[in-house]
Amino acid sequence: MSVAVLKRAVVAPKRSRLSKLGLLLVALFAGILAVTGCTTGSSGSSLNPINPANRPTTITGYTNGQLPSSQLYVVNSNCTLYRPTVDSYEAMIAAARSAGVQLSAAECYRDYSGQVYERNYWCKLGICANAAVPGYSNHGWGKAVDLRDQNGSLTFTSIGYKWMVAHAGQYGWNHPGGVNEAWHWEWVGDGGTMHGYAVRPDLMNWNP
């Protein structure tokens, strides 16, 4: 046996053992990340940065609750959204449905008169905090959606809410702090007021 062949015979098993050790370490690390919620894959929670302090940005040159049709897109009879939010919204809804969660919108864009109505409704119930002061609602920017799933409006224990907590962030949707409404979600896919995570560019022009 030549020296070169002998060297390969000796070295190969060591590389094999190192490779197996490396794979074991990678698997162990992935398991730790999965348990702690810090995975880095395309569906991982590193792409799920729900931050209660982050809020949608305003739209320069326009007035809350008075957006022109050129800035809006009718998703369906229940939901009209600010155009840049639509593709990531529809991608999120499709992903949820593929996981068996039938998410749909109860309401999206809310014009100024609609905001007045909602504010009066909740204040009469003694829960004014459930509706923003007219002119300050993120529904008025077309960047908020009230969601339901196959069991009705989202609650903090519903399948739809749990799916949103686990996945909505990667589509640019966030559950804000100080809002006692499991169904209310807001779009911060441009980074929001905190200039944080922005959705992947392909989710800005997603097609089913």
C-alpha cells in the first residue's frame, strides 16, 4: 500500500467521525433553538418579531380615515387595505389555511365616520379603550385588520390567535400592546414606528 493510500485510509475515518459529530451538534443546536423559539428558518420565530411597542407608520400626504381609492385595495366585501399591505396579508392568510386555520377579516380599513361610530359604540359600553379616538385609528390607515377564524372572532385562546402569535410577524403583522382585543392586528411590514424588521421583498408582491 502506498503512503498516500495509507494516509487516506487513516484520515478518512477521522473525517467521518468529525462529520457525524458536527451533524450531531447542529441537530442539538437546532433542537435548542426550536425549544426556545429562536429558529432561523423561513418559518422560524426570528422572522416573527411581534413587538407590542411597535405601531404602524402614518402615510405621508394623506389624512387618517380619508384615504383615496388609489391608496386602497378591496380584498373582499369585508376588507379593504392600504395597497402595500395586501400581498403580505394574503400570503399570511394562505399560510394559515394550509395549516388548517381559516383566518379571514371581519373588518379592515375604517373611514372617519366609521371610526366615530366605533368609538361611540364602545364608549357606550364603558370600554372606550377598545376604539381609538377618531382620526387616530390604524384602521384609518388601512393598516389594521380585525380577524376571525373557523370558530368566530379571535380570542386569546383561539386557534387563530395562537397561529398569529407564532407566525404573523414573518408576514409583517403585529399585535400591539395596550389593546385588549385578540382579533386586532396591525401591519408593520415596513418596519413600523420603531424601524424594525421589514417583511421580505417577495412578500410585497406575493401572488397565490
